[in-house]
Amino acid sequence: EGDLPEEREMLAGIIGGARYGRSWLADEGSFDFYYAKGVLETLFHHLGIGADFEAAEDRLLFPGRAASILVNGNSIGITGELHPDVAAGFDISLSPVCLFEIEVEKLLPFVQRAHIFRCIPRFPTTDRDIALLVNADLPAKRIEDIIRGFPQVREVRVFDLYQGEQVPDGKKSLAFSLRYQSLDRTLTDEEVDEIQQNILTRLQKELGVVLRGIPV
């Protein structure tokens, strides 16, 4: 019995190909690391699990586009973009190809059996995008955690990462989409401006983050 391999039940998925149908109106687009991460975040939300993503290294995944999946500090799996050399070895022509793998035995203890339902908000949302200049080694998760700490922020997600021309060495540009909403009234543009400025002030104070385009 001691010579038998350990067989673990895994939850796995792979994402690739065109993100949108063919159209003359827009590019087909592709699924990337952030899309795969968003799929997992949605899954964990429905399971009542608060998961974190921490930069990781794996020889099968593209450097800088891989993350360990943590729940209460415990690693339950990994997600990332398949390394092009590995994809080529399996005759996979799609690029990029993203995947995730989660150990079911480690996942199940954190699943919430009871669900809490909240009333659908009556008041409209306001969407804003911001591009931030940050240190190249700063995880987006740390920025998201601070932004989510503001009660009027309903959603926050990363939709762009850029390193190249017009971005200083040792820095990267992260673009976030923020959705603001109050549960008891309609937020004015001035109120949203003030909340967003408070967010930027805290990000600069705690993480040294600034709006892209502003001299540092």
C-alpha cells in the first residue's frame, strides 16, 4: 500500500481562444490571466469563501502571470497563464491559455453552507476608471484591499497592466475599474470625486501609489 501513488481529487479548468464572437465592430480579444482570476473570484464569492491570490512561480506557467490561491493563509491551488514553450510541447496553438487547479479536499472545509441575502440596492451606481503608477513588485491585491475598505465601493477590478514606454524602470501601470454606490441615496459626482480622492490619498500614503501621468 505504501507504494501506491497519492490520488487527490482536483477541480481544474482551462480557458483559451477568442473572448468575443467575430465582428467588424471590435477585436475578438482573448482570455488572459486576469480573466481567469476573475472566474475564480466569482466562484469563491458564490461559495462564501474569501480567497487571496499571491504571486507564485511554477515551471509550467509564464513568469509574472501565476498565483497561488490562498484561503486563511492556506494554499489550496494555483492559477496562471501556461508558458508558451509548454503549450507548444502539447501542440496548443492558442495564446494565451490560462488554467487553474484546486485541491477539493482543501477547498471544502471553507465552503459556507449558509447564505446571507441582501436587498437589491435601489440607487444607481457610478463607474470610474483610474490608472495608477506603482512599484513593479507590488501585487494588485494590496491596492484592491485598500480600495475595498471604502464602504461606497461596490466593485473593483484590474483591467489593464502595462510596462513599457512612458513608464519608468521599476514601475508598472495598473488600471482599475471602480463602481461606487450608496445604499441609502444617490451619490453626486462631487461625492464620488471626494471618495476617489480619499482613496488615492490613502494609496499614496500607504503604498506610494500615484495617478499615472502625475510627476513623481
